[in-house]
Amino acid sequence: MQINGGVNFCEPGMRSSIRAMHVQSEILGMINENVAGFDKVGFQRREPVVSSFTEYIGVHGLSTTIDDQVGRIMVSKNPLDITMANKGYFQIQTPNGVQLTRDGRFKLDKDGNLLNLEDCPVLSDAGMPIKLPIVPDNPAQVVVNTKGKVSVYAKDSNQLLTAGYLGIVDANGMAVLNPDVKQGYNEHSNVTIQNEFLAVKPVVRNFEANRQIFLIESANLQKVISQLGSTS
């Protein structure tokens, strides 16, 4: 007995061209999102990842990865603006669970709770919301050291009272031992406009190439249909 096996794949050209244009459009959309996020604090660029099967399964083989390189760090006039010179994320308690962010623009409520701009509590390394032991008269009385230790100056006792450590973790949720926290700074996006514009060119060329193939195949198909109609 003889067993013969194999895999045969026959793909219509027009369908392949349409699928390829769809993939290129999605990649172009990611690049546009990066450009739009250039001036956003804490924004991290998205990098498209094209699998080896994308040619056959289209956008289902397309995914993204986050570029976790540190962005542009700039001085801020707000003492509650906090950033990290090393990789890592702040932990924020949201209605949808704990979320990670590089956006360290924080504020205090009337009870001394440390919140982000959306009024979500900032978590400590113990997983609890950070609350100052006293409510300061001025945000400048809040002190954050390079390890993420949050303290507040008490005028009555002339001492720094500890509120806790910022819960800074990596993308896998593991604690970052040396985040190199900087107080009074904002981290803008890690997007480089020039690189994004350069990345657009091959995407547009690929899209146009597949578009031309589609138009040629469409014209040939119309010609065949016309000839079949004239002979019937």
C-alpha cells in the first residue's frame, strides 16, 4: 500500500491583492496613531508585527508590540508631575481593574489621596491607594525620591511624613527595583516623527503595487467576461 500526502494551495489573485491591501492599511493606521501620539505624555509607540502567515490569513496574522523605550523627559512646573528615567509603569486603580501607565501627571484630592488626571487612585508597592498622612497647603510640600518614596512635609513637626512607595512595575507586573523617579518632570512620547514618516514609504509602495495588480486582474476578468458574452 502506498500513501501519498501533500498540501495544495490555490489562491485567486484578486483575493490575495485585496487581503494584502487590507494588511497595509492596518499598518498605516498604526503609524498614524504613533504620529498622533507624538505630543501625548506617557504615550508609547506601537510596532506592527507581521507573522509569516499574514500573506494567507490577512490581518489575522498582524499584531502589535509596545516600544518600551523611555521617551522625551521634560521639566514641568508641577511638583506632582512624576516620571521615570528607567523602564517601568505606574499602577492605577480604575473601575476596570489595575492599569499600567507611563503618564505620571498626578494630583491630590481634598483628603490627600494621590490621583491621576481621571481621578483614579495611584497604587503603592503594597497594592493600596496612596494617601498622604496630612493634606499639604502647597503641592510643593510633597517630596518623591528616586526610589518612588512619597513623603509630605509637616510644618508643625518640621518633619517628612512617609505616605508609601509608588507601585512601579514592569510590563509583566514585576516590581522595578531602580525606577530612577524624577519629580517635577513629564515624559512625552518615545515617537520619532522622522522614523514614522520613513516607515510610511514602503507601506504605501506595497499598497500601490497590490492595487495595480488588482486593477490588472480586474481588467483581465472584465475582458474575459466580455468575450464570453459575445460568443454566447
